[in-house]
Amino acid sequence: MRVYEKNDDLILCDVSSFDLFHTFDCGQCFRWNYEEDGFSGVAFGEYLHICKRNGKIILKDTNLETFNRVWKHYFDLDRDYEAIKTELSKDDVLKNAISFGGGIHILNQDAFECLISFIISASNNIPRIKKIIELLCTNFGEEFVKSGRIYHKFPTAETISALSLEELSVIKAGFRDKYILAAAKAVKNGQIDLDALKKASFDYAKSQLLRLSGVGEKVASCILLFGLEKHEGFPVDVWVKRIMEYCYFDNEQPKEMISEFAKNKFGDLGGFAQQYLFYWARENKIGIK
């Protein structure tokens, strides 16, 4: 990968296996929206518009310092995705999935934002998840200005934990309000140390997340994968369950059986496998009635 600055933009050349639509539309993030020729969003308190032209990735109105501090790791640009795809393509099902959505990068998201976002995601759909998170940020997130426009950072644990349920109800998250508030308090009070969980084993980190109300197996696995950089996680919701049954079992299986199967089959690459499978199957309605 080559990087250079031009007219207040940053240009990335020779970036392989990184497709913006695959990455932003695979259900892993909720603060990016398609605008004009690319995607705009806020992460780690920074706004970015990112697009692709003539095979080059363009990061609008940013600089090398911000790229090295935020975006390089956020977009997981140091990882060898070609090697991952080669390994997973030894499985015929994954080979088909990767041929369709091989441009997915797993984003390294802020752990607290990821925790709250996936609590909101439970029993919800993506447009509504995005709307709730937008309301959370615009009502309680710190404002900042970029290119003359106002944006909002994701609110901190301290900010959310100080709210009442009545105040939080403005985001229209329904029954999830109490889970959001409880999780924010647990982080603020040190009951859950997200930085420490990044360094902990997968099983221990998962056991700690499952202590939180509103965090079940699937939500915990998503937080581990997208917020704590534990790529062996294989989130199984109702859609992934159906996909796996269709592709590997030909009959109904309990989620626990599917998780164990994925662990044995995909190992440390489980999270990547899940994303390729989910995006491919959802877009092509494979295994989904």
C-alpha cells in the first residue's frame, strides 16, 4: 500500500481486498452512510468521507497524521486479507462467498461504541438501529465542526451513565434503554474494563460481557469481533443459523452446535468466515426463506 497527500485528501494506492460497499454494508457498523460517491461517517471522534476512484481509495479532507492515528487501524489496512481468503477458500462454501464479497474488511471499532451499538441491535433491524444511534449521538454526543458542518461524537460512558431512563427515552430504543444505561454504568464504574478485555482470552472476555443485561451470545460475539479485535468469534443469529444449516447441515441445528462447528472448522478466522458467509447469503437470499 502506498499513501500520499493531495489537495487536503489522502490517497491510498495498491490496496487489495478492500471494497467500501462490502465493508460498510455487511452489518458490522451503523454510523456510515452512502453519500454522493462514497461513504461518510464518524469514528473515534473523527469525521471522514471515503470513496474509490480509478482503483484508488480517497480519504477526503484528512491528513497523514490522522490516518496513522485513526484510519489505518480502523480499516484494518495492515492485515493480509489475501492470505485469509486463500485459507478460507479451501472450503467450497467459503470460496463461493468470498468470490462475491471478498472486499470485506473487519473494522476495529471503539469498544464502548460497539458495546452500546450491539445492545441496541438486539431484536432490531439495521435502519432502526442506525436511527437510534443517530439520536443517541445528536442528543448526547459532543459536537464538533468539520468543513463547516456540525457532527457528533459517540457519547462517553460517563455521559450516558449520568442520564435517567426518562432522559434516555428520547432515542426511542424502547426496552433497550435500561440495558444501555446499565452497560454505561458498568463501564464507568470499572465493573467492565473494555481495554483489559482486549488483552484477555476470548472465553474470559465473553464471560464478562455476558454478565451485562441485554448481552446474549450473539451480541457478545459481535462485540468481541468488532470492538475487542477477537477474530475467532463467530456470531450466530437467526439468519446465520439458517445460512449454516442450509450450507453445512441440511437440517435444523441448535445455535450451540453451529458455534462449535464453526469454531472447529474456521478456528481463529471464524469472524472473517462469518462476515463473508453472511454478506453473500443475505445479498443472494441463500438459505433465507
